[in-house]
Amino acid sequence: QGGAPEMVARKLNKMIAEHPTLLRNKSSLHRPLLVILDRNSDLITPIQHTSTYQALVDDMLTHNANRVEFEVTNEAAGGRNKSTVKKFDLDPDEDAFYSKHKFHPFPEAIESNGMDLQEVTMKEQSIRSKAVGQDTTAGSLDPMGSSSATDLATAVDSLPALLAHKKQLEVHTSILQAVMNQVAARDVPQFFELEISLSTGSYRNDPARAKQDVLQLIADPAKGNVEDKLRLLIVYILTTNAKTSDVDEVTTAVQTAMNTNKEDGKPRLDKEGRAKLEAGVKAVSYLKQLRAMKMLPMADTFSELESSLDTGHKSDMLSSFMAKATTQASGLLAKAADRVTGMLGKTNKHYATRVVENLCEMKPQTEDDDYLYLDPRVKGDVNIAKLRLMNRAPIREVTAFVIGGGCYSEYQNLQLVANERRTISYGSTELVNAAEFLAQLGQLG
């Protein structure tokens, strides 16, 4: 890419080429690939709603440096509600559940949490029931005695680790509940599904219906908060060739919906909400300026992948999820479970994912033809046409770096093209959630 990525790439290439030690290993056949991307090439990914566990935690809750915070409201004495703030650290290297499910669709994480918690609870109850009436002191359970005594001793010894695992699962139950409270209250699945439809070109030949569907969701004051509506509006601008008058009409609909009163008669927006609305309108003005200067990328940002779940299996999984959500002892998500069914849609490749895949697979007539190639061991630019005539070594290690704000959904999506033959690392100038990126767009306006 040109612009900032090219400037950074050339400076980095020069630094490595002139470094006394970085090029020592000249015999390496599998050299890493650094892909430098510009955030301006894809403004959709950081702003759109997402559906995976880790990305939703970052989007729906206060999340910074792997620490998540959220407010829990409990009924106190006298019928009054008492709010407390819970704080948890999420470390995928230490947390087996988080490591396994952070990339998974949110409903899958819910289902797995319920199943794992039920399994651990049953194991705990089994150990405790076996130990009832038994003297489990060190002297009474003779390892040289009966096998049943030895098994009991082993089971009792495993209880502390089991309880620690249960406690960790209960932490995730609390986090899942907090996320789901937001997801359900804001009707996030509806925004997610509509944004995906816009991004994958479902409305390409029907701009009138695109505007109608966006207006219908945006104009309903009860659907989403001010940021949800602004994010959908921006996705609409970035994925369609909507007329300026249509964009203005949808923008006015957001303002009208958010300037109404709630059912209790209080204004829907407080001071902070009004500031967010004002910043969002400025962000829209900025995007309209880019469009007028033909500087707004309008190409399809996503491409559809075949779903990893066939229709029958998806239906079975959804049924299982619904059953678990309504039968878990904690009652997790029972009331709002039917609102997240839309989050089991197809997986889509983001812009960065598609670029990295094309470069790694060396696909002709893609970015592999257009991107600037630099090699610290080659003087000057690499001639890609000549490079195609050579046997290019497979790419085993990739780092994708975004100049600008990166996000969890982009990082997770890149793992789609990582496999047993390739590892992909991700970096960015800064890591932002959708609200922060929206605010940045507003500052530019």
C-alpha cells in the first residue's frame, strides 16, 4: 500500500538492511512476512458489531489490559436495588475456558460454560458424597490398602484443583451474564445481522431496501443505544452508494430517535449521551467529506465463507443452546436467550484477513500483484513479476500490523487463515473498541 504504510515499510526495510546483526541467519528458508496495513483502507471492522466472546466483552463491558469491569445490580433490603462493581482479570494463558472459547461465537461460549459448570459440579458432589462418613486424614486412607480407599484419596486430593476450576467457570458465568444483559437490552443481534448483510453485499442491487431496513431499526428509540445506531449508520455509509440526501435522512432519524423521552418521561440521553450523538454526527460529516473527495473505500470489505456448520448441525446446536440457557442452575440468560439466535450466522473474512491470505497463498490478480514488496537482502524494490517466475518459499510466519486503531474482532478474524502450516501475529498503533473508534472519527469531523 502507498501512503503511511509505504513510508513505514521503507524506513523499516532500511533499518533492517543496515543493522549489523538482524540479517545473520542467511540460510533460513522460511522467512517471516510483515504485512503493513492502513486503517483508512478498512473503516468498517472497528465500528461494526461482532459476535465472538472476547470481542463482545471488549465491546459491551469496560475492558482494558485484560481486566474487565461491570456493574451488577442486586435487590437489597427494603426492595431497593444495590449496585456493585465486579472486576476480573482475563488471562488466556492461565484461564483454560477463556483460551478455548474467546474466539467462539457468544452462544457457544454460553453453552460450553453451562456444560462445563454442570460437569464440575457433578464431580464435586461425587467426591463429597464418597467422603461422607469416611475419615480422610492422611493416616486413615492407606495407599497400600484397598483400591477404593486409594481412589478416594486421589479424588480428595483433586478437590482443591476442581474447586479452583469451578470458581473460574463461575467468573465466566458472571461475565457472560453481564455481556448478555447488554446484548439483550440493546438488541445487538439485530444490528449485527443487518451490518453483516450490508457488508457482504446483500443489498448491492437494492439500495432502497437497504435504506428502508436501516431506517426501520434506527428510528425505533427502543432498539439499541446512541452508539449502536451511529455504528449502523456508519456501516451503511461505508457499504452502499447511498445518496447524500439518504445519508442525511438516516442521520436525522438517529437524532430524532435519541432525542425522545423514555417511558418514565426522562430524556433518553444524558449529558454524556448527547456528547456521543454530537461526535457521531461529526463522524458522519467526515465520511461525507471523504466520499466527496473520492477517498472513501467502497469495495466489499468482507467476503463470505461457507459456514463451518451445516444447517442441520446449526439447528441442533441452537436447540441445545436454548435448552442449556433455560435449564442452567444459575438461570443464565434464560429470559433473553431467544434474542441471540441471529449470532449464529456465517463467518466472514475481514479486509485484513483477505489481504493476508492472498499474500500468503501468492494468489494472482489480488493484493499479491499490487502490494509493494521489500526485502532487506535485495537492493531496491522487489520485482513481483520476476518473483513469480521463482519458486517462492511457503510462508510459515506472518505479522499483520495496522497503522491506526486495531481491534479484537480483526485479530480474531485473522486466525481464520492461520493453520498448522502458518502462525499469524497481530499488532496495531493502538487497540480500540468501537466506541473509542467512533469518537476518533468524530474528532476528525
